[in-house]
Amino acid sequence: MTNNNLSSKLIIFDVGTYGHHSSYFKYLLTYYYEQNLSQTLDIVVSPKFIKNHNDVVQLVNIYKLENVRFIPITEAEEDQLKIARENLGLDMIRFLGNNQNDTSYATLELKLFNHYAEKTQASQSMIMYLDDQRMLVASQMNFFCPFSGIYFTPRFHYKVDNNQFDAKIEKTNQLRQKMIIKRFLDHPQLHNLFCLDTFAVQEIKSKFKTDKISYLPDPVSKKYQEIDNKVLRKKYQISQEKVIFLLFGSLSERKGMNQLLKSILLLSDQECQQICLILAGKINNLETQNVELLQERINYVQDKKPIQLIQDNQFIPDAKLSEYFQLTDIVLITYPRHVGMSGVLLLASAYEKPVLASNYGLVGKLVNNHHLGITINATNPEEIANGIKNYLNNSKTINFETISAQQFSQEHSPEKFSNILLQN
């Protein structure tokens, strides 16, 4: 069916290449095809996206979507963004959010966003990643057309844990975030702010008396070809007795690699002999101060402890992703002080696997509320080690319910995500 209520010309802007980017576009293009949407859609991406995710780009041709096109920014523009990122160092605002006073990268990115909105003569525009810095800069800009965006990093509503934060600093950060949100919501050209955190949406609606914010369920697909576990264990040379722990995605200090490796060193040799640890994903140099040092630490743990460690240091394609999640017994989301949603949590629920996760913020709340696994203070290697021991000794009695995991993943369907994003 054709939906004539949608704007006549939409531009979506996303120059990131990690994480959720490719799957979001895959779901949107599939929805465009299945719903036979007539709206013109331009998707502005990094040249690296065209190279790294050509399978997604080719869906335009496969689905014969004549009203959709991918537009890469120029190499010169990409270089400008790269320089701005490097100037921010490890505190780059897209990932860690610690360098709160430096908005140079956000300014440059939003100027590009506005430039391409004008270049394509868009009537509606969407920026696929918003954080505090981007929202602060955007609140002071005039845009070519009405705009919307997805807010990934709300934390003003989290309870401050003195064991994980300097309480005074964190409360100041939360107050600052509330002020930024208020200024952003007051922008006259803002059409809609989407947020993956339903609790944050409820708080913002109540606190700021606004209808400019909508909950957007982070999507996950449940479509995969089942493979017998024994076949997969044989393929990866993992004995039937091993308990498999999976850390999946972009590997980095932000994802708690240092704390996880330290936790393995705290386990006894007998405990390590029971474990196969899979590190599936490329080490991310943007989120890691010293890539070589992190690799040395991985090698040290492998040499020091009798643990089977499988490292797959590359971007993981969908077919291999499916194998890893079917293979594993428990998924690690031991990200210290993680802000926002986790795509890995959604994948774990889709594959009906329990998680060992941080107890902080949205992830901790979702895991506990929906009975998705074990939560611990992920800033503390001892607590991670205890969580691992807990699963080794009590895997049948942890806070995990298969039916709840199924329901949780169903609530985050790609169809629901695409419908909400495009209708609003």
C-alpha cells in the first residue's frame, strides 16, 4: 500500500559506521519495499559505509526502490570529520561523552547535515544519532527544513550509584543534561525527538510537558537459520563440556574489556578450564587508548590462564553473528557505566540467551525487569568474576525466563521500529 501521509521528501543523515547503522537501514529499506512507500528518501552516509555495508546499499536495487538513494559525503568532508574526531582524542563525544565542552565535532557534523538537507531540497530531515553535544549545538542553529532525531544518551533519570560514579560530578552532569534537553525541545523547527529509553520518554513528557518526544523500540530481527549446537561446537573446536561466554561487537575499553580481562585473572584455574570465551568483533581504535596494549592484555590472559579463548578480530557478518549467538551459553554486556540501550541485549533476547550485564542505567533495569539474566557492577572486576562463577555454578536458577526473552524481542520488531520512525 502507498502511504500518502508521509512527507514528500525525507533525508536521513548518519555518518557513523559502527554499531546499529547498517541494521537500521536494512530494516527501513525492507519496510519501504513491503509497504510500497512513495516518499522520496535520501540516505546520507560515510563513504566507508558504502564500502563496508554494500549488502545494505544493494537492497535499493534488489527491492527496485527508485525513490531511494544512498548519498556518500565527499572524501574531503570525511577527512574533516576524521580530524575533528582525532582532536577530541579518547574523549570523542560520539562515544564517551566526557569532553563536554568541546562541540567542534558536533558542529561540523550538524553543518553537513544541514548542507545535505538543502542540497537535496528535503522537506523533512532526520539525524540518526543525537547526544548532548549535538543537541546543544542544534538548539542554537537554524535548519533548512523541519528536523527529527534519535536521542541515544539520556542519563538524567538514572539513580546515581556512589560505587560507580563521583556522585557530585554525576548529579551536575544530570542537571546539565536536563537543561540541554529543555533547550532542544524548544527549537521551533524540531518535529520529533525519538528515544530508545521508554523510561526517559516518560520522564521528559512529564517534566517538560511536551508531545515532541516519542519512544522508539530499538529493533532486532528474529529471522535466522537454526544450526545444531553440536555442529557449531565441532566447527569452532569447542568441547561439549565447555560453558561458552560471548562478548560481541566492537571491542574496546568503553565496552569494559580491561575489567573483563582482569576478572578472568581472578578466576581459579579449575573455573577457567570450564570456560570458552569468544571475543567476536574488531578492536575499536576510536574507543581504545592503546589498541596494541589491549591486544597484549588479551594474549596475556590467554597465556596465564587455562581458558579457551577464541578471538575473531573483524567486523562480524550476519551469518557468523547467528552462529555465535546460537553457539553461546551466556552473553556478556559488562559495559561499565553504559548509557542507553544495547543492541547486544536485543540479540541475546532474540536468540533466547541469558546475559551477564551491567546493573547501571537502562540495560540494568531491562535485564532485571524482564528476567534476562544476571546484573553486576561492571566497573568492578571482582563483581564480574563473581557473576561468571554464579553462572558456572547456578545456570539453571539465575534470573532468566525464556518466555520473557521472547516477549522482549517481539516488542522490538523491525516493523514496529520502521513504522514509528517513518510515521512520526
